Amino acid sequence: MKNFINIVWDNKALSEVDEYLVDTVLECADEALVEDETNYETYDTIDGGTVLAVELHKQLNDEESTVIAERLANKLFDLGHNNFDIEISV
């Protein structure tokens, strides 16, 4: 993926990353998604963490990525998630 959002959890099982979390990311990153279909994947890290990687359809600048990261972090906090990192390509 050339342009992406990665959410990395240190303590979440891969099975806990569901369609609702994917939809949450898509909702928070709507301005970076200009196509009808979005690709995503989930995988485990070497250290035992879990990653949700969502493909973006355009490259973001620093300001856009900051806005999306803050919006996404707040939404994830509201959903009870608290130990994660957000990585956005710029």
C-alpha cells in the first residue's frame, strides 16, 4: 500500500479487529477515500501486536493526516480502545 492508515495495538487479538473497526476508520478518513471500494488487511506483528492497515486513495499532507489521526484517535477512545498507535503515510 502506497498511501495508508495503520492502527497498531500491542494487546489486541487479531480476531478482535472486526468490520466495525474498519468502518470506523473509513468514516474518520472519508476525505482520503475517493473510490467506492477500499482495501484493508489485518496482521500480527513480530512482537505479538495486531495491525489494521487501510489503503488510502490519495496522498495526505501533514495537516490532513493530523486531522484524520485526531478524529480517529478520539473515536477509538470513545469505543474503549486505549493502547494503540496510528501511523498515516504522508
